[in-house]
Amino acid sequence: MTIDVPQEIYQKLTEKARKLGKDPQVLGCELLESALAREAASPEVVREVLQARGRLRPLGDALRRRIIPGVSLDEARQSLKQTAGASLSEIIVVQRGPKA
């Protein structure tokens, strides 16, 4: 297979390959494989894997009843940003104390 890339991209690929001690064609193939593998890890694929391993369960009735119809994830995130107080992450960091 032949892929035509702009000269500047090919130069960057050649420089990176030289630094890594690889042939540009080999590095190009590795980069393509890596990009395709990342694409395969779509949220749907991740969800399927987690469900298959018993790490993800459907919402129970109690949580499902708490869903407010018509509220998007972005709206919920924006609402949470406007609340007073520290985030859960910030609270955990304070409780753990400084890193050694």
C-alpha cells in the first residue's frame, strides 16, 4: 500500500524514526496500528467489555427514578460546576494529605 503524505509530515516521520532507530515505514505502520487500536476503544466497545466482565450494570429502579427527563449531561455538569464547595476530588486530596 502506498500513502501520499505532505512533505512536512514525511520529514517529521523521518526525524522521529531516526531518533527511535527505526525505519520510517516501520514507524508509520506502528503509528497507523496505534491509531486504529485507539479508534477500536470507542465508548460502545469499552461498555461492552465492562459489561462482559461484570464491571458495569444497568441502572437500578431507584437511580432510574432520579433521572430528570430532558436534562442533558452537559446541563448536569454545568449545574454541578455552579454548586458551592469543593469537588469530591479536592476533598479526597485534602483528606489524603500532601504526597510524600
